[in-house]
Amino acid sequence: MPLLVSRLRRWFAIVAIAAVLVVAGTYFYARWRVRNALKDVPGKLGIEIQQTAQGFTVSRSEEGRTLFKVQASKAIQLKQGGITELHDVAITLYGRDSSRFDQIYGDDFTYNPQTGDVTAQGEVQIDLEANPEGISNPDQSPPKELKNPIHLKTSGLVFNQKSGNAYTKEKAEFRIPEANGTAVGVNYVAKTNVLTLQSQVNINFTGSAPSNLTATHGSITKTPRAVVLEQPRLQSATQRSQADQATLFLRPDNTLDHLLAKGNVQIDSQGPQPSHARSQQLELFMQQQPRDTLRTAIFTGDVHIETSSNQPIQGDAGRVVMDFTGKNLVSKVHAEENVKLLQHQPPSSPSASAQDLELNAPIVDFFLAAGRHLQRAETSAAAQIAIRPIGPGVTQQTLVTAGKFEAHFDALGQLSSIHGAPDARIVTSTAGQPDRVSTSQTLDVAFRQGHGIESIVQQGNVAYVDGDRKAWADRGRYTPADLMLVMTGSPRVTEGGMTTTSRTMRLNRATGDAFADGDVKSTYSDLKPQPGGALLASSAPIHVTARNMTAHRTPAVALYTGDARLWQDANIVEAPSIQFDRDHRSVVAQESPGHPVSTVLVQTGKDGKTTPTTITSARLTYTDSERKAHFEGGVRAEGSDVTITSRQADVFLQARTQAPQDQGVAGPGRIDHMVAQGQVVVVQPTRRATGDQLVYTAASDQFVMTGGPPSIFDAERGKITGVSLTFFRHDDRVLVEGDSSSPTVTHTRVAR
């Protein structure tokens, strides 16, 4: 967000106006002083000269110092009207302290004793020159060196020695090093000490930066010592400045002390980065040494600044104070009263992300490096930064607030970083969605040149709220490019009764997805009991641990990977990968090479004894409302005295209401029956059965093997085959059934 300070300095090229007006003020004031001194000259001439005289000098002195000296080669008193003609006149004014050596000269003057008018006939030349040595050596000798005197030329000058007033309707011209100017009509009133430039004030600067100053009207006052210009306009090749009125306040030595411009003050600069500034009032205060250097500039009233570039800026404030150093270089800008700074950052390509940035604060101080570009900026009270992404149909806005902001700028004067503290707060609003709010002790915003914000880092008691999702951490980093919030330092996230902790947490603020990495621990609380369920039917919390987690908000599904373990009460599922659907209480577990899915279920036989069964496979799918656990790939169910293997198996569990409770805590899921398919093998201590399908019923401890055809092998009795084999877990009975070609049924009792 560059403030383009190189342009700020140009805004104050109006200082050139001040310099020119100082010259104008000096000129007219000196000319008034000359005319005032001439007040007595015609009187003396009228008394002493009664006829033609050749070569004479008239002077006036006070306290040993000569005030002025009038020399003429000839004076002729005309008989008609008593008018005196003066020829080849040269007038030198030394001042009351002998500090001046001003000269006025012309070919012809006339004096009318009746009206008291002294009138120049033709052109009058004036040279204004200071003589500091005259103060210590009041000998009225010319200065040792004439240093660029101010030269003026006019005509038709009329001075009235009775009233002290003087005027001319003609054009007055003046010339100084690197500048020349004109005005039409000059009027001096002795009673008010006001010298008026009637119209068409025009000054041309011819130095290294040529420019032109015009005004419709001007006046010079003695008390206060000031020059007032109406409708001043300053124009150069790269800049235009204007105001309704400008007043230059002069020091006793006629150097500029300060300038006050009022009404519609405007400064426009052209070039690679055009700028525009306006206000109701502008004050410029000058240094005493060196001369013509600025000390302070104050804009007041509806201050507005605009710059046009790849990143346009608009600024508004009630008052702006600029401090200068060196050769009119801005060192500090102090803005106050509802400060607003808006920076547009268009994308460099259609796919590039960019945002408009708006800063609002009661007070902002900008500090500059060598007067060329912004170095840093600070707010002195609570401030707000608004971030608005650019794009059709975009309704999102992010507001960043803090007790104080400190911004840093790069070598091009563009924003590189912002630090905010304390009580940092970020609120992102999108139409039709709840606000996303994050708070912290501090925040740091990093910018990427030409593309707006690159990242926002919050630290210290970071808290994030997005609807019913809440998160806490020591540190959070948000990147607008991917809308990702990364939280570190004991991050914790809660949502819909789920609480997750990890080493690192990433939250996608667009999709609502969450990603946890390192020592992931999730707890699902606020669960209602599901009497018709089984494995996950309790109201007790469901816990999950893993190395990583990916959670989706819609639907509410979380994927845990890396040594994942899910349990509720005594029910446990372990796998490299577990996907858990919170709303449906369903689980999908998946193996990785060398690491199968594992869970432990229990069964109660007809003898009333409860024994655990560990089941492993490549994949497990379970939905609690169905009470069916589906195992696929290398299924192995291992109990205390039997092992079953198959390609897949469905284990149907008893409803929670059917299962006994252990002191109010739900026990492991209880097997009701099991259906195994594909290369089924049942191994017991004394026999082994194979087939394509097995149905096992826990209550009767009954196995029914079909397909293949099924067979059973006993070490003592040999092998038995048939269409269907039924056998029991705790006795030696085997029921063999045949097909239509073998309808007989044989009971075989095998002695132990």
C-alpha cells in the first residue's frame, strides 16, 4: 500500500509559490518605501529650484545616516501650472539602518505642487539590493558585491506626496535569478500600508524545474507583513496546484515564514504514478536556515489523497501534518480525525488472487526513508483493516482490528508487513454464512508485491470460531490464496460434540475441511444412546487416536490414518486407516501392507461362558444401526479354541439391549452369528473343516459349512465330506447331509 512519498514532495511544490511571492513582496514593499522617501523630494525641489539647473543632488539624513539620495542631470520648472520636470533621475535608498542599496532610475519625471503628484514619464527601472555591511559602516557606499539584485520595470507610476498613496494602471515587470513576473495595475494606500496588485499576476520560473504561477489579484500588507493572492495557480510540466486564496506571512527580512492556502486547495502531479491531493486549507511553515526549505505542512478539512498506479491509493483524513528534513524531504506524516486509507490491488492475471485493503484509524503516523518512500506507519489507537477480495459476485469481507498497528514498506513504498497488538481480532463475513472470527494477542500480516496479503499470523491465546466449530492454539497462520488456517502449539478443535487435539491443525475456511497432523486425539461426546445399535451404541464418548486426520464438515466424516485406533467402552477397532461417520456411527477401516485391521468381539456359548474373538482383515465396514460388521480380504477370526479364516465375513452383533452391562458400562460387541464366504477354513484343536461358506451361530455354538464341497478332517476318524456339514464347538457330533443323488443322512460319532 505505497503512499508514493516521492509524489508527496511534489504536492508541496507550492513552496515555489512562496518563494516567488517573497520576491514579489520584497519588490513592492521596497518600491513603496522608495515612493515614501520621494514624498519630501518634490517639496524640496519646488522650493529650491526656480529655474533650469544642471547637475544637483538632494538627500535626507537622520541621526547621521542618509535615508535616500536623489540625483538628476537637469530640473526645469515650467511657468504654466508650476510643474517641475526632472531628467535623468537616479534615486538611491539606504534605509534607516543603512541595510539597503535600492536604486530607482528613469529618464523623465514630473512634479505637480498643486496635487502633490510625482509622475514618471515613461519607464521606471528599479533594482533592489541588500547591503548588510551598511549597518556597521554607514558611509552610504555601494556594496562591495552586487549579488543578483531584484530588477523591476514599470511605467505611469504616480506618487502623491500629500497622501502618501501611489498607483499605476500599467504592467509592472520584475526579474530575479531563475524567475520573472508581471502584474497589471499596482495601488498603494499609505493609511493602511496595503499594496495591491490589481490583476493578472503572473510569475515564470526558469530554473531546473520550470513552472508558472498566476493569480487574479494580490495584496501586500505591512502589519502583519504578508502577501495575499486570490485564485493562485501553479503549473509545471508535471504538476498543477491551486487554491481560492493564499497568504504568505513574511519575516522582517522579507523571507517567507509560513504560507496559508484556503478554499479548494488542490495539487495534481503527473508522471508514471499520477497523484491528486485536496483539502480545505493548507499551511506551510518554512525553516529560517537554510532558506526556502520546508519545516512543516498541515492539510486541514476534508483531506483527500489519490494516486494512480498498478496499486492505486485513496486516503482521507480531517487533518494531515507533514514534517520535513534536509532539502524539502518528507520525514513524517501525521494523519488524524477519521483516517481512511484505501489501496486497490488488481490481480496481475485472471487467476491471481488480490484484495482491496482499507485502513480506518483515529490517528496514523507515516515515517519515510530519506523522503523518497514510506518506511513504516503506526496507528496511535485502536484501528481496523478491511480486506475485500476482488472478483465478480464476491461478497466476502475480512475486518482486522487491534489496539495498535505498525506497518512496514518495501523499497518501492508498497506494504510488506503489518503488526497488530494487543487484542487482535479477525472477522470474515460472507453473505448467507455465519461470521468466522479469530482472536489473539498479536497478529502479523505479510504482503506479496502486487498480489495483496500473502499470510496472516496470529500468536498468543489464538481462538477461532466458525459456526459451531471452535479452535484454540498458541499460533495460527492464515493464507488467503488457499483459504487455509494452520494452527500450531497445542491446537484444539471442537465441533458438534467432537474435540480433536494434535501437533498441527489445518482448517480450510472455504470448505470447512479440517486436517490434523501428529499425535491426533479425537473425542466424540454428547452422544445419545442407541438401544438398537451394538458396537457404538453407548452414550459414552467415542475416542480415536492416529497420526493424521482429515475431517469433512458435510457430511460429518473424519478419516484417521497412521496407527489409527477407535474405541467406545470396551469396543476397539485398530487399523492403519479408519474413517468414522459421526452422524451414522459407521466405521470403514483399511489395512496397509503388513498392518491389518483388527477388532475384538465376544461371544457367549450355550454353556453361558463369554470368550473373546479377535478378528483381523484387510478391510472392515460397520454401521451401528445395522449391527453388521463386514470384513474383507484375509479375514481371520481367532477365539480361545477355534480359528476361522475366509476371504470375507459378515458378523452380526446382538443389540445393546440384549447384551449384559458391567456396572453400567457397555461391554464389547457380542456376536450373534457370523457368515463367512470364500475359502473358509475352521480349525479346532482336533479337527479342521473347509468349504465355501460357513454360518456360525454363537448361542448354539453351531457351525454349518457348505459349498466346495465341504469337508471335515479328524486325526482319528479321517475325512468326511458332503453337501452340508453341521458340527458343534464343544462336542464331537457332525451332521452330514447329501444332495438329491445321495439322500441318506449319516450320523457319525467320533470317540475321543
